[in-house]
Amino acid sequence: MIAKLRKKLIFVSMVSLFIVLFVLILSIGILNYRKLVTDADHVLSILAENNGKFPEREEPKEPPKPEKNFSEKNHLLSPELPYESRYFSATVNKEGEVLSVEAGKIVTVNEETIIEYVQEVWQKGKQKGFIENYRFLLSRNDTEIRIIFLDCGRSLNTFRMFLFIAAFVSFLGFLAVCLLMIFLSAYIVKPFLENYEKQKRFITDAGHELKTPLTIIDADAEVLEMDFGENEWLSDIQNQTKRLTDLTNNLILLARMEEESMKLPMVEFPLSDVAEEVIGNFQTLAKAQNKFLHGKIQPMISMKGDEKAIRQLIGILLDNAVKYSDEKGEILLTVEVQRNHIFLSVFNTTEFINKKEIAHLFERFYRADKSRNSQTGGYGIGLSIAAATVRANKGKISAITEDEKSLRITAVFPNGKK
């Protein structure tokens, strides 16, 4: 159990870290991309206002004042922008035919390529966007329709390189934190492990200490019964002593079953025969309570595991079904092989079971039907023992209700014959 807690701690921590890193990289990437697009559109708008060219800069007779410099006056990013930018443009008519091309500020594209880009932009019908590494803007005025392209290759390469480096560094950081979590998680769960071991040791030791006085009380009750005859007080003492003895034995068994170092004897045995035998033992009890118990057991199924533990598992599941099924209810034990796995399930109808309670059924001392505690006489650890038994036999157990009027508990074991 502590090992699973440690794995969950590592998993949750790493998933949380991954989400945080992903959101951070995504947010920074979006902000950088929006800045890139905004700057490009800003430059394109200046070119559109000046018929596909940058406005000519007039040399001032006197040094310009800081508040009236070229950058602020023309809303440019820097005075060097006209010399750093690579752009080209073309004018088209209303049908999209190219009338003229201006490519004096770029040498990487020829006139044919420009015409192809213009036609592609015209077919898209968009005002602005990207074609390869070029940001374009379609500008209309009273005299012409002009499509202007700005080379954003360097900015896009810088943007892509940034994302790659950020992702790579985040990946290295993720691996480093993962290794640290694997190492440090042992220290994090160590106090829980110590408390858990102390709890199991206390249950085992207390259980053994309780066995002796309970045995003496039961023996003394039998002696008194022989001396004074049967009476309700002695019967009550014997019944309560038996209940305490069963509870003590179950707690000790549960503590042992949950020990990871405990190895059950894995021997092949006839599971179908064991199931038939156990279901036969519950037929009388079910009939006495006016309930219908039947089985759907596939013959000749053998299983590799602890026969005694599996026999007890079937008994616990059937006992739980008989106790908590409704009046004239149906109980079905199913044993079958599917896809190289052995399925052992117990179905029973019930008056009502909340779907929210399903996740807690295998917890110690949890009882879904709290109103019937005094009637059923259990302590709520039967399904905990069942879950521990399934895990000890390398299986998985689950519970499900489809209509909140029935319950199906299923244990799945590997088929040793596959």
C-alpha cells in the first residue's frame, strides 16, 4: 500500500510539473508570436500607407530632439528599420490579375514566385496572414489594390529556436525533478511507512493477546452452561465471544495479507470445483432468507494460487451478497475464462446502493448499509480481506453498479495456462 502511495505521489507531482511547464512554454510562445505578428503588421501598415515603400527620411539641419526623433514621428521600431527589412509588393486589379511587381528590396524571390504568392493570397481572400516565412497585407485604396509581403524569416527562426531551447531545457528539468522525486519520495513516505508498520504490528500483537482471554471466556461459559444449564445470558456471552474471536482472526489475517513480503503458496487447483462447493454451502442460507442463489460456472477451470485463500474469497463475496441483497433478491456467482484471464464475479440485487459509495467498499470498516449494522452482524472488513486476497494472488478487484439497484464485484486473475 505504501509503495502505491509513493508511486501516486511521484505520478501526481510529475503530472503537475508537466502541466505547469507546458502552460508556461505555451504562454510565453503565444506572447512572443503575438509580438512578432504585431511588429510585422505594424511595418506592413507603414508600407501600405506609403504605397509599398518606407517614407523617405529627411536629414535634419539640427540634431533632432529626443521626443521628435525618426522612430517616434513615423511610428517605426527603429531608424534602421528601412535598411533591415526585406519586403516586396505587387498591385492587382479587381479580378486578381497582377499588374506590377516591386521587388527591389529583396533578392531571394523572383517575379514568378511573387506572382504565385499573390495568386495564393487572392484565392485565400484574407486581409492578412502568412505564406511560408512572409507576412502579407492586402491594402485597398481608391486607385489600386496592393499586396505587400514582409520577410519574417529571421524572426520566425528566432521564435522557433526559442521554443526548441525552452522545450529542451524544460525536458531536462523535468527529468531532473523526476529523479529527485524518485529519490526523495522514499523520505517523504517514510513516516507513513513507519506508522503503517506500527499499526500492522499492533493489530497482530493485540490480536494474539486477545485470543487467550477470549478462549478462556468461551471455555468458562461452557463450564457454566454445564453447571447451570442453558440460559440467554450464557448464550449471549458465547455469541459475543465468537464475534470478537472472528473479528480478531480477520484483523490478523488482513494484516498478514497486506504484507508485501508475504508469499502465498501458488499451487494449481480446480477453481470450478471449489466454486461449486462454496456456492453449495450458501444455498441453505439463501433459501432461509427467501433469496435466489445460483451459479454460472464454466467447468474444468483451474487456477494457480492459494486454494484456501480463494475459497475464503468466494465465501466472503457470497456472504456479502446474501447479507445485503434485497428480499427475494437474486445472487449470481460467475466463473469463466476470457482473453487469457479468469473472471470471478458475484452479482446481487439490492434495495439501493449509491454509486459514490462504490469507491469505498474495499476500505476497512466501511459499510454502505449503515442502517443494517445490527442485523447483518459484520464489521465491514470482509471486502477489505477480499481485496487483499485478490492482490496477494496477483489479481485485480473492482465493484460496479449500473442502476444503483444491483452490485457486481469482479476479481480478475491471470490464467496460468496462457
